[in-house]
Amino acid sequence: MTLTAERTRGPAAGRRGRPGRSRQGRETLLLMLPALIPVLIFSVGPLLYGIYLAFTDARSGRNSVTSFVGLSNFGDLLTDGDFWASFRIGLIWAVSVTVLQFVAALGLALLLNENLRFRAFTRVLAMVPWAMPPVVIGLMWRLVYHPNAGILNSTLQGVGLLDHNVDWLNDFSIALPAVIVVGIWTGMPQTTVVLLAGLQGVPRELHEAGHVDGATTWRRFWSITLPQLRPVIVTITSLDFVWNINQFGLVYVLTQGGPGGQTRLPMLFAYEEAFRYGFFGYAATLGVAIVIVVLAVLGIYIGRQMREVS
Amino acid sequence: MRTRTALVAAATAIAALTAGCSSGDGGDGGKAGEPVSLKFLSLAWQKESVAANKEIVDEWNKANPDIKVEYVQGSWDNVNDQLVTSFEAGDPPDVIHDDSPALAGFASRGYLLDLSGKVPADLKSDIPQAAWDTVTFGDGKGGQGVYGVPFLQESQVIIANKKLLDKAGVSVPTPEDPWTWDEFEEISKKLTKGDTFGVAWPLKSPVNKALNLALNFGGTFFQTDGAKATVKVGPEEREVLQRIHDQLYKDKTADPSALGMGTADPLPGFYAGKYAMLPASVYLRQQVVEQAPSGFEWVTIPPLKGTSADQGAASQTLSVAADSKYPDQATKFISFFLNSTNQAKLAKGDWLLPTSVKAASDPSMTTEENGWNVATASAKNLVVAPYLKVNGFDEWKSKVATPALQQYFANKITLDEAAKTLVDEGNKVLERYNK
């Protein structure tokens, strides 16, 4: 989004005369100042402080002395098996939640876009997960997954699919998939809304033309709807990916990273390093590393999509 | 970091100055005109225990209008994260309820006030040295200090279904002559019939339980060489791990589906007769009393004996924050809060064991009702848990030991593999703290 904004601004500013530009620039700065100050204090400041911490050995404690250690935290990070395990889990989580969420949300959006009865009602219903804070969602699903009293076990046993209680959130191999399902459920509303808005922007004439030409429903979806939706899809999947890889609250409530670190996402790992073990410097390094990874992934992905679109 | 520490230091300096001024005006009397207010972070969570805590605080506030204590409710789930942030921000609660494993780390980081010499003599002598050992830690600068007053301890007992024991002809042992682990295994076999398992081991958080019980066979899991601690898993350490594993997979007397459960989770199955015995902490008796269906008969079985009946003990504690503006008043409040009468109330409220010798001899602590006599008698088996003195134990526990032991008990890795992980990975973790 910023890329295109800057591109359009560039030539327009160049056309204006030089002296006028500098005066206007000063005025703009003056007008922006009230908005800039909070941004600098509450956003840029902590960010720079966090980056600075990443190069120190800051630890919690009243009698701890902080010194600058250069890149040694990053060196430790690269050889830290726990970090790589957590990073791998983070990628599995972020990619699978984003992809599955997209597929499910697209299906739901297509359905809600049809002229169904009670459409308004179902649309509201589909938004429900959005209205809940992640902590409440976590608590709710913990009850759903409860090994003895959970509705999931009793339903599956009632249908005859299971013959014993499964402890969904404590089983080494099931915990991560179980948490992923909750992640998909949680993020579906906003993805659905955005896709639905996109679908409604697809001109009706195109579909009608396709229909007249005898294209099948599938063919119309593949050749008309999808290409038209493309910018929306790029935006929402990249945003979803960033949200998901930085997910914390939901998983913290569901499993606290357990069992045995099987659901320890990178942010949980950083949180534990900082607030449980007190290694602030190392935790900041982790944060910086994740920012770099996210920027790199997004840069490649968005860059390619933009090039294809233009 | 540096700026924040500087700020905190400045704040403390100002606080110290103002405190100094006010006390300089006229000693204790000077404070009379200026009532102080303390924040007391309590982690009591059982209903009776919260009530007991609040009652004692009210009593104090009535007797001491100058030192007002505000009860703040905390939770065991996130207390240590909460405390780290409030310590770093320089605004911690004055009086802090926590447990000894957490104190070790806080003490070495200088967050807590050293109470040695500050605790009144009668309270000091009422609590045995073994309990004081659970709150004595290094101060991170080469010295030692007492960083809290220990008041509640727990031991591991076995809660059993009386009817199933009677049916199998098993008699309940006395605290003087407890079952050995071998006898326990035989009896578990006798009790395993049809749908009923002899025992359920809820091992969702296996580390503290395993380490505390390992002392039955002298397993300490850590050896310290000066200030440096390393992990050790020898034959003594393996004994209890192997025996629990055998019950699960060799004898098949323990229900494997209870493995992922937390301490209280097997209770519904226990009431339903699915398990005959439940190794648990003494406090679980409260839930059994409250929730068991009418007509359900149960007994408390004394701790098992290996080469000894020793169990590792940690304590619940009250500490004073180093940043507290009123450390003397806070210590005074703790001394009142933990006198023997109040300790008996608190122990009853939480169904745990008081550290106070006088409180333990209270008739309500020695009655046969609800197994209090067995529970109170088990206090003599408690020795300070070796892991308390290990800097970095918490990280070792959550990163290395919890997954390794969970996998071992789930029969995914062998004991040799688990031991190797505990030692190799464990020493790597401890290395960071030994620097």
C-alpha cells in the first residue's frame, strides 16, 4: 500500500517549484507535529529502545549491570536449538493458519455473497468470533477440548468416532493441530469480511458476460472472480501472516506453549525469556529477528504480487 | 535498561529520604499522625483460605489503624511474570505471598529484602530450621540471606478409596509404619481389577513431583560445586522414575490416560471407582471433602518409604519487597500474620501443613477427621528440596525437564534418553546462570 502511495506522490511533488516546496514542507511538518509526538514517544521510542536492547546483555534485577555485547546475542540465537524449534513451530502455525483460514473464509464469503434467505442474520453470525477477545476464545476452546468434560470428546464418542477420551491440548502430536484449528476459527471473520467486500466489488457485467458465453460456474470463479479479487487476497493473506506469526494471547491461554514446548510460538518464547527467566537483551534479539523475518517474507511476497499485478 | 535502573534508583533514593525524614522527626511516634498503607499480594485461592486471609487482614487493620493493609488478590498462574514487571517498574506490592522456588531467583536479583535479624525471636523459634532453609538463598553478590517467612508446606500422600481397599483386604498403614514402594506396587496390583486401576498418576507437571519423591531413594538431581550447579541423573535419581514407569507400562496398574492430567483432574474418575489410589498433595483432601458424592469413603495414606521417607519440601512464603517504602511495618505485619494462631487458620483454610510447631500441635491439626493426623505427621519427612538452591532451575524445569519427563512417562523415550537430555541439555541451560 505504501509503495503505491509513494509512487504517486513522487512526480506530483516534483512538478511544484522549489521555494514553495520547502515552505510548504515546513508547514506540513508543523501541522503533523501534534500527531507525530505520540507516535515518536509511544511507538518509535520503544522500538528503538528494543533494538538497542538486542545488542546488550540486559537482565532483570536491581543489581544487574548492562553492557554492550555487539552481535553476540544474535550468535547465540543462531545456535540455540530451542529457538529454531520454536521458529519452526511458528512457521508451521503461521503458514497453515493463514492458508486454511483463507480457503475457509473464501468459501464462507462466496456463500454469504449468494442470495440466501436470512442472509443478514448469517452474516452477523459469521462475525461472532471477531467480537470476542482472544483470552475469552482461549478459555472457551479450552473447555471445548477438555479431556473429561469437553463437548468435543463427548460429541465424537456419541457419534462413535472415538472410543476413549483424547486430551487434545496435552498430547504431543495433537496439540499443535488443535491450536491451529482455534487460530483458523478466530481469524476467519476479518478475512471473510474483507473477501466479501472484495467480492461485492466484482462487476456483475463480467459474470453476465461469462454466463452468456457459456462459461461454467467453476470457470467463471477461476477466470473472473479470482483475478478480480487478487489485490484483496494479497493484502489480507499478508496481513494474516503477520498477525499469525505474532500471535500470543490465544496460545498463551490455550496451552502456555505446552506440552513440552510443542506449541511454543516465537512470541511465547520471547515472552518466557524476558519475563520468566529475565534475559531482556536476548528476548529483544528474538523480537528483532522475527521482525527481520516478517519483513523479508512480506517483501518477497508483496513485491512479486505487485509486479504480477502491474 | 540503564536508564530504567537509574530511574528506579532515583525513586528509591527519594523514598528512602522521605522515609528517613519522617522517622527522623520522632522515631515510631512520628508516624502516628501519618498512617501508612501497605499492599499485600495474596495468592490464596481456595474459598476457605481466601476467607481466612481476609479475616486476618481485617483483624490487623482494626488493631493497627496507622498501618493499613490492603488485600490484593493474585494468582499462582502468572504471579512471577507479574512480579518481575512490577519489580522492574519499581512499584511492587510491599508484602508478597509466593513460594520458595520463586524466591531463589528473586533473591539473587536483589528484588527482596533480607529479613535475617528482622524477624521477632518468638516467630523465629516457632518455625524449625528445616523450614528456614527453604527460604535461605544467595543474594547474588556472594552473601546469604533470609528472603521470606515460610508458613505453609505440602507433602505428598496417597488418597485412597476405602471401600476398594476393604474389598481387596488391604489395611491402612500408620504414619509410624508406612508402606514401602515395593508394598505399594504389590497393593496396586491387588487393587487393579476389571475397569479399576490400582493407581492414577496425574503427571501433567511431572518435575516437582518426581524431584520431591526422588529423595525417597536419595535422588537429588543436582550437585553443587561451590556456586556452580550441574545436573546428575544416577541410579538414585532413576529409582522413582522407573517405578512409576513400571506401574504404567509393565505392571499396568496405573491408568495411562491419567498421565496428562493436572493434580485435581482425576478426581471424577476416583469418585467413580476408576482408580483406587491417588498420589497427591495433602491439599487435595479439601476437594475430596467438598466434592465427593455422599457415601464415598476415603482415607489418607502416609507417604511412601524408599530407603527413607524423606520428601523434598518447598514452602509458601511471605516476603517484603526491597523497594517497599515501609519495610519495618511490612515485617511487623508478617510477624502478626504468621503467628501460630493465624498459621493454624491458614493451614486449615488451605489444607496444608503449617511450619509453626505450635500451630501443628493445635487439636484441629491432629484430629483423625479428614486425615489431618496423617497429613500433619508427614511434616516430619520434609527436608529442603535440593533444587531450591539451583539458580536457573525454573528454566531447566520448563525447557528441559518437563518435556523430557513427559515424554518418558508417555513411553516415547527410554529412561537412558531422558537422563541424557536432562543432563546434557540441562547443563547447557544452567551454564547461562553460572556465568
